Amino acid sequence: MSNNNKKWFSLNLNSRKKQTSNTCGCGKTTGGCNSHNSKPQMSDEDFFEAAVNASIGEERKKDGFDQVFEVKMDRRTAFKQLTASLLIGAGAVSTSCSLVSGEETKEKAQIDWEEQFKGNYKLMSDNEKKGTVDRLVRSYQIRTGKTINMSAKNAEEDVLFGYAFNISKCQGYMDCVSACVEENNQDRSSQMQYIRIHEMKDGKGFNFNEADDNYYHEVPAEGHFYMGTQCFHCDNPPCVDVCPVQATWREDDGLVVVDYDWCVGCRYCMAACPYDGRRFNWSKPEVPEAEINHNQHYLGNRMRKKGVMEKCTFCVQRSRAGKNPACVEACPTGARVFGNLLDPNSTIRWVLENKKVFRLKEDLGTEPKFWYYMD
Amino acid sequence: MFSCKNEEHEYHSVIEKIESESKNYHGVSVTSELYFEDTDMIEISEDGQSFLIPDRKGQIKSFACTECHSKPLEQMQSENLKKAHWDVSVAHADLNTMNCVTCHNPENMDNLKSLTGNTIDFNASYKLCSQCHTKQFQDWKGGAHGKQIGGWAPPRASMTCVNCHNPHKPAFETKWPARFNTQTIKERNN
């Protein structure tokens, strides 16, 4: 390596430079560990040729444009071939230096590989969605020995989710916040919370500057009222517009969701949201194994990683199954109303049609599907 | 050209979208029935709104009342019997407005009594409350007051008055919040 003055690291894929020394893991260059045959079964150059052939085959004969626009096989098949060739390579190594690679390790590698190169969830077919969900479930099983249940249920026709919040009823108990954290596997170490309950002074209106969202005293406190904010699932969401990689979008049932595996963590959406509805994982999210909610959805409460955005999904894993979000179920005062805006007989529609409802920052044109009302 | 119209749809606002798209509402495939199958429910119908509420009689521990109240009340008070209902103290309106017999009928213990002396079943206790709390009753029928049970999907199931409010002491009590974010405190102090 001394004659190599390059200051950067480069993959040694295309250089046909023949290795001058025949080294292996044992550190010796001759004899001893039985892996230094005087006549290798296959020369390095031949092996490279074979591996490339197995992985990309005739694709490499084309120029860059053809490679992109005249692909004969789909990406999945290509990866499978490439992975297979890598496994051949791994096998070659294992015969010479006795590296034991179990079936599970291979499967894990295969899963990681396919997960690494999967597409954006928004563009996946139902089969591909099922594929990634199955891989994530299997991966979790291999890694932790625990079984989770993950759904990829799509939005249903004739459903548009909406939410109403009764500011006369909220007493500031924060049972909703607690239920939300537990349901959605939010990071315990940074104490991430999707919901904020604001304690506001009577007679001052919605004055967020003077409101406190982290009070700790008996509630309701004299002379105060309470209101909650979370992701409002805007029908015209500014967070979606600014995402440079389309990792966040509005589903047909109105839920604004994030593909945690497509998000690059730029936090533009966080800046674009006028309601502080989005949260960022500054550190690796941690949830004690015993507290993990195993009933998950790909777009919802599945485990996140460091450096990605997340937010309230109206508990997609629950709402798409006909249940109310955890905050609605936990609220002891019935201040939270959730339902299908397209069902003329739903309670949410009754609230919109019969109560005096308003939304936050309506003039922005974000069209939140989250209304406030009073008794 | 600036347009306030949404790219995909010709709607100016989400309300417009809701009105238009719900015209051809066909119902949904999901149901919330599974989520309250452990609770006994009864169906009620008020002003064309029909929905489920939890059964009440099965939840009152000492129902039916006549199992103890076999004699007139005066005799039971005078005798040296075991004390009952010691945990009941009425904090509901003032004594000019309400006392025990505003809702209970000493002659007919197993039922409630309306202001005009009609019989109200314990399972329909909302009819008793709604005599005074008309506004809340309207909101409850529509769904703006009272917690939904199970899920948003049909059939609609709702808590009835007495599931959240103790009828003898209906106000909500103060309590400590379920959560306090110590991380936020740290960040604020930095």
C-alpha cells in the first residue's frame, strides 16, 4: 500500500491489476494454513470475470444510457443475481479460511440487501409492499427472536379521516400523550411526543407565546383552558411539497405519512409545517423490548431509525382497521372525535355541520382536517 | 397562472371536497364490532339517530334494588340493619333543585323516575339526565359530546352519561397529568 498515494478510498472493481502477493487472513504469504495452493483453482482475473458475468451479465456491454433505459431484467432480479454472485464469493472465502456462515446470516444479508435497494413505498405495487413488510418482520425475528405483526393495508375507498377537538372538554390530563407514546413506539430516551397539550390562560385566546405545553400540577388549573395540537393531516400539506425525495405524501384516505426508509432527514418538512406537527430522530430511537407495540403498520408505528422524520399518523395501524386512534381511545373526557368525513352519518360530520368549528391558521390554505369546537 | 385549485381535484377547499365526494358514499368494509364485543350493548334510537350504548343494569353491583329494598324506606332506616350506600354523597345541583327522590322513586326502586313521575329504565338513564341537560343531550345524540366506543367504523357505539359521570357527583375531578417531559425541561434550561 506504500506505493499507493491516493488520498481517497476507491472500490477496486474495474482495475484488472493482478494482486502481487497472495495473502489471506492468516497473515502468512506461504504455506502453513493450507489455503496457499501453488495452483489456484481460478485466477483472480477469471474469478472477477465470472462474478461480473453472474451479476450483471450482458448489461455491462452497454453504454450508460442503454443500461438505464433498456434494462432487460427488473431491478429485483438483478439484485438477486448480484447477491448470488456475492454469495459465491463468500463461499469461496469460506472454503479457504473456514468462515462459518449459517443459513440465517445469509438470509439476513439477503434481506438487508433487498431492503437497502427497495423503492419508495408510495410507488410500490401491493406485492412489493407485502414483500418489504415480510422482510421487515423476518428481519426483526432473526435479530430479536420476537414476532411482530406488520400491516401494509392501503387506504380504503370512501374514507377520508378527520378529527375534531372539543376545547371545552379537554382538562389537560395528558392521557392522550401517554397513550400515543406507547401505541406508536416513540423514542423513550428523548421523550418524543407527537401531541402537545397547551395550557392557556382564560381570556387570552389562543396565545401560544404564553401557553405552556409541559406543565406539571393538578389539572385543570384555575383560570386556564387546554387545547391539543398534533399533525393535522392537512389536505394541502406544505410538508409534502417541500420534501426533496418524496418520502412524505398524502394517502387517499387523507393521512399524511412518511416512508421512514426513504426519508433522508433533511427536515425541510419540519420547517414547512406551520403547526409543529413533525418530529426528528436526533438519536437512535429506543423503546424497551417489553414496551414495544407489536401491532404495526409500515407507514405507522414500526420501529424508526436515527436521522428520519416521524409524526402522528392518526394511528394508521388502528384507523385503517376501523379503530379510533390511541389518543381518542385514551381521552377520559370525550374531547376527541374521530371519524370518516365522507360518511354523512358519522359523528365527525355531525360536529362539522352542527357545532361552531374552526381550524388553526386557516388563512394559510393548508386545509387541516383537524377542527376545534366548543360545547 | 396562479390557481387555488388543487392539482388533482377541482376543489377549492376540503369542505367542498367532502361534500362532493360523500354524495356517492357506499359504506366501508371495516367494522368496529370486534372492538366492543366484550361489552354488553343495547341499541337506542333518538330522533332518527340510532346507536349502541353499554348496558347499565348488568354493571350496577347491587341491582336489582328490590333485592334489599323489600320494605318501605322508613322501616329500613329505623331498623338496625347493615349500612348501605355510605359511599354515595350527592354533589349534583343544590338541594332546592335535587334530592334523592328527584330521580329515584321510593315506591318503585328498580326504576328511575322522570320529573313528572313517569318510569325510566336504568338502561335509559340518559332520558333522566336529558330532562335538565338538554344541550348536552343534543350534542350527545349527534356525537359531539360523549366518547365513542371501539372505533370510527360503523356500527356507532357511544358511552352513555353515567359511563363517564357519576350521577351523584357528575363533575370531573382534578388530577395530575399523565406525563411530564423532563427532556423538554432540560432543553429549556440550556
